[in-house]
Amino acid sequence: MNIKLLLNQASFGVSIAFLIIALLSKDVRYILIGIVLIVYSENKIKKSKK
């Protein structure tokens, strides 16, 4: 098991949860931050799979 991959997948899950909360609060700034976090953690997952 790759520990870095697990950590990156966990951060991806957290950023999705953050985005859901942001969508519920309807605050545009938090929604944008959530999208950036998801893209950032997706890139980290792709890098750690290589």
C-alpha cells in the first residue's frame, strides 16, 4: 500500500466534503476554494500513482 496515495485520496475526500458544505451555504468564495482544492488533490493523486 502506498501511504502517500492514501493521504492524497483522504485529502480529496475532505475537499469534496468542503465543496458540499460550501454549496449548502451558497457562498461563492467557499465554492471556488472547494473546486481549487479538488483539482489540486486530483493532481497530487495522479502524480503519486506514477
